Amino acid sequence: DELDEIGERTDSPSLVWQIFMSRMNCHFWMREYMDVAKLSEKHSKKHPSSQQKQMFYVFCVFLEGIAHLSLARDTKQAKWRSMGEKAVTKMSQLVLMSKWNFENKFKLLQAELHYLDGDLESAEVAY
């Protein structure tokens, strides 16, 4: 929170972005998926038209997708599954723009969705 305040006080979109992405990545790699979901929602509401919006979108679709599908598996709540499915759809659209950059992320999201459905064979193929 102190770093967020410094970023806001200096009015530096780049610093705010770096702080946000550092926190997102830390929570993601520590498997703190609820924190990923909350932080992403908070940031997008606070900075709806930031310069980094397009990069934010690409990174967050993947990180949020993994987080939401994992939360769906852990909590059995339909809202997380729905949000995860939306991430899979968004990533599939990004694949159409650049297969080279996004297909691997799309397949990982697909694998998570198949795993959530109990279709381990399809999950393994996608993975």
C-alpha cells in the first residue's frame, strides 16, 4: 500500500503500472488467486484509462484466467468459473491477432478449464 501511495503521489503511470504488475506477479506465483482477482479489479476501477491498458489487458486475461479457474475448482462457486470461461474466450481472440504470442497461454487456460470439468485427457492434450 505504501508503494501504491508513492506511485499515486508522484503521478507516474509507469511507476503505478510497475508496482501493480509486481504485486500481481507475486500473488500469482504464490498461488494467492483471490488476491490476484481483488487487485486486478481494484486497479482496473482506479485506472480505467491508463496508458498501459492494452498491456494490462493481455497480462491480466491470462493471470486472472488461471486465478479464476483455480478459485472455481477450490470454491465450487459458479461466478469464478464464469469469469474463467470469459478469460478463455478473450485469450482465444488474442490468438487470432498473434498465434505466436498467445496460443501457449490460451492452451494453458483451456487445460485448466478441462481439468475443472474433470476431463483430464483433454487437459493433458491442451497442456
